[in-house]
Amino acid sequence: MTPATSGAIGAFTEVPPPALSSVLSPLSVDRLPGTAADDPYFRLALAFLAEYPANSARSYRADLRLWWNWCAHRGVHPFDAQRHHVSAWVRSLTTEAQGNGRTSTNATVARRLSALSAFYAYAITENVLASSPVANVRRPRVGTDSTTSALTAKELAALLGAARAHGLRSFALVSVLAYSGVRISEALGANVASLTVDGGHRVLRIVRKGGKTGTVVLPPAASEVLVAYVGERTSGPLFLAADGQNRYVYTSAVEQLKRLSKAAGIDNPKRISAHSFRHSFATESLGAGVPLQDVQDALGHADPRTTRRYDRARRDLSRSPGYAMAAVIAKASSER
């Protein structure tokens, strides 16, 4: 691999690349980034990832790397893979421990298949391949409940306390995550100029999944800490790395959040992920009576069904409309 392709894709190869038996159109491959010395899979991946914003590209890159390594370990080039190979990969994801020591959830598998499907669809549109091995592969059923472990209000308070004790950057980041519901990638991708005022409200301009822009309100509990952290800075990344110049990177921030979770005395801190804060924002807001539509808007969900996955109260049988219907009929009967 050339520096260009290896830098964009990451270390794909755990084993030597398998031989490619399919005959690809030279003209189609030549239009891709890289050189003839690079595997066409890497070259296509580089072009494919360039279509997406940084956050989405990082996620897709991990999915493409996982698929490459699975195929390479079995001596199958991803461009030679057939439908049964993809089905076998899905089975391995759900039955074999992955890098985190756990099997993949149905939601994770569905997301990986979605990324792979988009990649092969891109290969077809670029005339690199004639068909996709992902087509017609059975997708796992995704439940209506989120599988992410949420933090309770008490755990959030303890984590905020641990973050305050650790330092201003940690306190500011945890405050933004806890009080606004933004994804950690959205917070880390923001700049100092993204922190502004709109209609008397302190807000943060962010770039959401898919490259869409959004605005989230920061209550005083978050905005005051964030303003104190920014200090006299007027430009550059909102959250800085330890060198005080570069942007605070995702992996470092997530590792710090896990250490803070342990310091806060949270039970089984390993269950806590960066998404736990977003989950907690949704569940606690809905539990406090905030209308579903308002929570949906704050989280930037296009579909209210996504937000409803976090609504624990919907499993409260006492809220069944059957009771209300019984009261209506009883009232109508008494007035006859």
C-alpha cells in the first residue's frame, strides 16, 4: 500500500492479502486513488470514504477493515466474496467474541451490513464490480429498545463530580455530554467559534451524522463550565489535546471517560460507553416529562421511532390507552 491509501484506511492487513480471481475493468480501477501496486479494495475504500464526513467515515472504515480481515483470514478476496461468505461473517459476528470480548448485537451487525452494502453499491456504480454479495443477505432483527447502558441521574451526578475533580477539560466535556445529549464526536468536532448565543440562549453549533448541521442549547450548568474552559481563546478546536494546540481525539476522550466512570464509583464501569451519555439524556428527559418531539429535536433524530427506543415509560402498563378507553365507555354507558 502507498502512504496515501494506508493512511486513509488504517492497518487493514493482519494476514497477507488473498489473491484476487475476479477480472476487474482496468479503466474503472485506474480512476481510483492509489497506484497499480495497491490492492483495488483499498483503492475503492479510499474513494468510498471520501464521500462521507469524518465521523461517518471513521465508522465505515472500521467496518471495512473488519470485513477485509475476516475475508483475508479465510483466503477470500472481498471482491471474490459471495452471499454465503457475508452470511458466514454475520454468523461469526453474533456467535464469536469480537475485539471487545463480546459478541456483536443485532443493531451492530445491522449497521455493519448497512456500511458493507453501501460500499458494494458504490463499487457497482463505479463499474468496479457487477454485483454485490450483500444483496438479499438476511438482516438481523433489531429490537425496539436501545442496548446501550444508560447512566442514572445519580450516576451522572457522580461522574460530573469526578470530572470536576479531574480538571476543567474533563468537567467541560462531561457537562456538554450530560446536559445536551450530543454525540461525543459532535462535541469534539466543534470549534471555539461554534460556541455562541442565539435568542438569549447559549448554544453550540455542531455537525451531526451525515454532515448535517445542528444547534443544541447549553443550560448554565454546562455553558458556564465550557466558557471557563475556553477562557480567552477565540479560535481553534473547542476541546484541546494535552499539548494545548491540537484537537482532543476521540479515542483519548473515550478512554478518559472510562477512567472517570471508575473514579465515580459507577458499578461495572466497563459497560459505560461514549453513547451512554446520549442514552441517559434521552431516557432522563423523557422520564422527566419532556415531550418526545422536543427530545427528538434535541438529539437530531429524523425519525421519532429512534427516540422512542429510549422511552422507558412506554413500558409502563399503567399508561395503556385501554384504561382510558374503559373510562370513556363507562361514562357513555352511565349517560344513557
